[in-house]
Amino acid sequence: MSNYRVQNPATGEIVETFPEATNAEIETTVTAAHSTYLTWKDTDIQERASVVRRAAGIFHERKDELARTISVEMGKSYAESVDEVEFAADIIDYYGVHGPSLVTDYQIPSTIPGIARIESLPVGALLGVMPWNFPYYQVARFAAPNLVLGNTIMLKHADICGRSALLIEEIFLAAGVPAGGYSHSFANHDQIAAMIADSRVQGVSLTGSERAGAIIGAQAGQNLKKAVLELGGIDPMVVLDADDVAAVAREAWEFRTYNAGQVCNSNKRLIVMDDIYDDFVAELVKLGTGLTPGDPLNLGEGEYVPLSSRAAAETLDAQVKKAVAEGARVLIGGELGEGPAAYYAPTVLVDVPRDSESYGEELFGPVATVFKVSSDEEALELANDCALGLGGSVFSSDEGRADRVAARLEVGMAHVNTIAAEAAELPFGGVKRSGFGREMGPIGMGEFVNKRLHFIAK
């Protein structure tokens, strides 16, 4: 029985189901991706780029349909769904415009008489294993640069994102990507492992959990394949001081509850200086008071969306209950709605003991966890006391002070006076157990590439 289905998390209703791929279909997909690569790689890069730009245009044209699809699939509000479609289109367009200039050949000095040139060449068919929290954005940042580079893409999307997965495939093919150049498969775990092991597949990119990353990373390593892994985070937001405490708390709350808190680089640990802590927490509680469940397609003021699935909501509820059992306190929220819908009330959690299991767990939902500190050094020590290292931010009215602390964050993306700077041209990725590799920006094309030395003796 296939796990692939669209199940509206606002109602629990199963809207659509999709048959799992057969082994023969997977073989056909890999064969097509490899054979198409052999011609796609020799297609002029400007032509490949123009195809990718056309895909961005179609994303814009079909924005309403695309947005409504993911609202029903994973519960994102319609407004946030539109934002995601537009951001995905911007990323795709960025590589359509700038991609060719990011992989131009260049010479390096050589002590041996001759010309030493470094080339950026494609490597072949790639597999992407993508998550449900940003169904278009996650695919865009993997597929667009690699299609421009000349690689071909096989995509395995999350099991709740079947409809949006098919729409993405439809758009890339409509834009002019040749058949086999971009394909989606309703693959199971064994089939994914077989694809990674296949000699025609040259790399794999996964965005997902640490557990999934460890499995995919091991399979890639066993088969000597390049992997890019983005495995989430428990990002610190350090607030040293603020001219307007309520305004910074509001910024923290809005980002923490964006996409129902289901964001890899969300500000999951709010680390606040003791002299403003009480005011900061009071503002969070105020913002979390009186909220009610709403319809993602027609969200009203003071309403919140469901999580992606009932299972996700129940997992989050269990995590919060465990934290409370270990000594933490819920100040507002912390309520799991009636099933089969997936609503969980936005929550403020304080006093999580640092020696508890909960301290090191990622809460993938709308839970703002707040810690009190009394010095910059204590704030930094707490921020870095984490197995993950995706992003982090430091806030202060003294930019130099914030910058000095931010410079010492053990993360892939450090920010001063903003929680997360996100744009098509800005690289994304982490260190430690948040994975390895980077996507987006000028270095986003540098992962699945043959940086070939081409030497001409003189």
C-alpha cells in the first residue's frame, strides 16, 4: 500500500492518493535521467538557463493554483503559500539569470609551463529527497542550479506532497526541460537506496531529519557518492538588549510561528538577557493569548494554522509534555486540538533544564522556548551548547556588541539584528549535525560539479 496521499491537516480528510512506483518505473526513470544527461550537458548553458527562466515565469503564472495546493497538502496559510511560490520562482529565476556567469572557466598560475584552466562541468543524474515544510522552495534551490549546470534531476518528495510534486515536474517539462531531465518518483525507501547505489546516479541531496540524513549519508558514502545534507537546527536568537523590547519580542514570535514553526532555521531557542527577560516573555505571552484554529485557505486575525499532519502535532505535544515533566513550564498554549485535524496552539515554554533530554531536542512546531542569561559570555556559551549548527542571530542596539557575539556562533549562517536573511543570492546551510553543503547564492552551484583541471602544456 502506498503512503503517498494528500491529507488535509485542517480536517484530516484524505483528498487524493498516489500509487507507489514499481521497480520497473524506477529503472525507467534512472535510465531516462542518465540518457537525457548525455545530451543536456552538451546543450549550450545559455539555452539551459533560458529554459530554467521559463520555469520561473510559469511558477508566477500559476501562483494561485500552486499556493492552494500546498495549503491543502501541509496546512500552510494561503498568504504564506503565495510567499513560498514567489520565493521559489525568484530562486529559479536567479539561476536562470546568473547561473552561467557562476560557472565560467578561469585560469590559475602554474609553475609548469602551460595553461592551467579550472572548468565547472556537470556530473550526471542526481537524486533529491525533499521535505514537506516548503514543498516548492526546497526543490527550487536544488533543481534550478543543477539544471542550469547541466545535471539532470530525479526528485523524491515527501509522502504528503504528491500533488505539488507532480505540478513541479509538469512546470519544468512545460518550460522545456527535456523528458528525463526532471522527473518525480513515488519511490519507497528500498528504491531510494537502489537509486543511490546505481552507477548512473552521481549524487544525492537531502533536506530532512538527522535520522534521515544519517541513513542517506551512509548509503551515499557506501557507494562513494557526493551528498548534500541539510538536517535542521535549534537556532539561537540571542537578545542582549533592545530599545524596544516588545518590538524585538514580536519579531521573535512572528518568525517562530511562521509556517506553524516548521522551519529548519527558525529561532527555536530565544536567549534573553535577564534585565529585559520578564518584559520579553510577557510580550510573547500576550501575542500567544486568545488565538484560535483557522482555515489555512481563509485565515483570519488571531487564528493559527495546523501542523503538517496529526502525527506531527501529536509528536510535538508529547515533546512539550516531556519538557514539562522534566521541569519546564508552559506559559501559554501547549494545547493539542481534537483529531483527526493537526492543530497545536502556539506555545511559550520556559525553564527547560539544561540537563534534561528536552534541552537538546528540536521542537518542529510553534513553540517559543526562552532562556534567561546574565552576560554576553553566558549567552554565547548557551547558544553554542548544541549538537546542531544551522543558523543563529544576535540582537542589540549596539551593533558592534552584537557583531562580536555573532562572530563566535558555531553556525553556518550568523546574523546581526535580523533572525534570518533569506534571498535567492544568499547561501544556506549549516555545520555540526545540521549537515554539510550549501544551497543558493553564488556557491549553490558548486556542490554537484566536476571542478576539472584542463592543462595545456607549452
